[in-house]
Amino acid sequence: MVYLDNSATTQPDPEVIRVMSDVMRDIYGNPSSLHGLGGKAERLLKQARETVARILGVSPQSLVFTSGGTEANNTAIKGVAYQHRGRGRHLITTQVEHAAVYEVCRQLEKWGWEVTYLPVDQQGRVRPEDVAAALQEDTVLVSVMHVNNEMGTVQPIPEIGRLLQDYPKVLFHVDAVQSIGKLEVRPREWGVDLMSFSGHKFHGPKGVGCLYVREGVTLSPLLVGGGQEGGFRSGTQNMPGIVGFTKAAVLAEQRRAEAVPRMYRWKQEMIEAVTDRLQDVRINGDTSEKGGAPHILSLSFPGLKSEVIVHALEEKGVAVSSKSACSSKGEEPSRVLKAMGLDDETAVGSIRISTGADNRDEDIQRGIEALTAVIPRLQHVMKGGS
């Protein structure tokens, strides 16, 4: 099977699996315990935190390990909302956020908060001036993702961070789950207060993530108990997962300079192939090297159903997805693509192709051959051909 669904999840790197196995076998103590085994685990936890901090250019004390990107997003958004509800109950986000942000905001609306969902342009990008215009006296948080998980468009995070410097009481959260290993990530330089990550998006394990919390930012914790992770996230730390997350992050950054040009090349090869060989195809999002992530390509085929395309490609030995994996089983057209201006028919016929470190040139060629064989056949059937 040619796996081209790396934005949904990635295969864990063999080195990640090895270090996780070593930790599970040899360093099984609780990092909060006072004996030697606990001390050994505590030192490993400290080392992992310092390593991730160096990659991100932040202080080790600013990192909170979580169970994944969803928990990191929930902790950031709800943590700010609860902590600062006496000062304000207004949040700002965009119409194209991942469900782990969008649905959190919807839930807070039900609980009495006001949320502004900013529109995006035809490439799926929010305008910094729209963020500024939406600010109110009672705004406590702005949450904008870095890389859109469905179409790959990169949001203007540094520009938004700069404008929010004039509003010191407004905190800035960024969902950067799709970023590590593909783009430079510098939360402190960008004026970001909170940033979320997930290990399984860059060949690490599932079930572990990280939240950057700028020093001085206060959050109301979702999980209370033993006070681990600086009090932001109680619960015994997942040591094998944290070490696997760290190893994957190190490998992703070491390989980024070589991997990114290759992924951009693959993306352009796929775009050229489908536009040359196929009819009635739309390329979604910003596909430029400056404005789009290298690993995500969104294609729409009006008149077709994304589920039908996905299954037809699977029969050819190629795995892709329809919109976000977290919502791909729904029958509704992607709200993200509709926010960009696509009509229902076009949005429903959309697929996402996403590459990763495990892919090779031959995978891309097999993907292209499968796609250019499957789509004309499906279009012929839909038009009543025999």
C-alpha cells in the first residue's frame, strides 16, 4: 500500500519505536517518586523537555506534555477562557480551524462565551487586519492555526503576533500540529503565547503531545490532581510517549532541510500531472512554497464523492483521505473548504493527499498513475457512460 495520508497520522520511525521500548523496559519508575528509579525517570523527563525546548527556541519550563494535540488545544483555549472569564468572555478564531479548536469554541459558546469566527480568502488564509478589527474590550484569546490540515495553507502567524503586541491582555494561541518537520516553528519570536503539537504527525507515537505556554501566562488546568507539568496538567507522565515524541521531533528537524524540498517537488509533480491529464479538477489552498506547507495537497473533483474516490484509489493500492481524518466519516461537505468559497458539490468531491518522511519518488508516481486512472473512469460513470 502506498501511504499518502500522513496528515492524518504517520508511521512511527524505527528509532522512535526503539527508544520507547527501551524506556518501557528499563525506566519504568514514576518521575514523581523519590527513590532511584523515580529519579532516573525524572532526569529523563528533564532531558526530553530541554531537547524539545531547544528545537522550538523556548525555555524548558514553558513546555507541558499532554496526551496529544486535542488535549493541548483544549488546555490552551479553555484554560485561558476559565482563567480570565472575569475580565472577558470573547474569543477570536477562524472558520477553517481543526475540530480540536473549532468545536472547543462551539462548546464555550454554549457555556456563555462569545466567539468571532473570522472568514478566509479563496486560498483559505485569514487577514491580520480582520483579526485586529474583531478585537473587543473583553477579548481574552485569539486562536489561529499555523498550517491548515485540509489544504496546507500557511496562516500569517508572525504578522498576527506582531499586531497583538499592542494588546498585551489578549493571548495568542496557535495550533501547530501540522508544522514540526515541515516548517520553521518559533513561537517566542512570533509573539505566540500558547502553541500546540502532536507526536503522531511527525513519525512519533500517538497519544502524546505538547503545549508551549509562554512564561508568565496563567491557565486554569483541565486536569487537577498531583500537580505534574507545572500544575498545568496533572497525571503521571507518559514517559515512553514523551521520549518517543522527543526523538521524533529531533529526527524531523534533522531531516527537514532535505525533506522539505523533496515534498515540495512531489507536490508540484502531482499538481502538474492532474492538471495536464484530468478534467474538472480544482487545486485548493495556497500551493506556493511561500504560502503553502510542502506536504499537503487538496484536490476537488466536482460531481464526484470523496468517499468513492478514496475507496477507488485504495483498490489501486493508494491510501489518501477525504478532508480531515477526524471528520472524514461524516457525509457533510468540509466546512473548511466551504469557508474558502467552494460550493457543496465541489467540496464533497475533495480529497487530501499528504506525504511524509517514509515516502519515496516511486510512491508519488504510483499515486499519480492511480489518480489519473481512477478519476476519468468515475467521471465517465457519473456522466452516464457505460
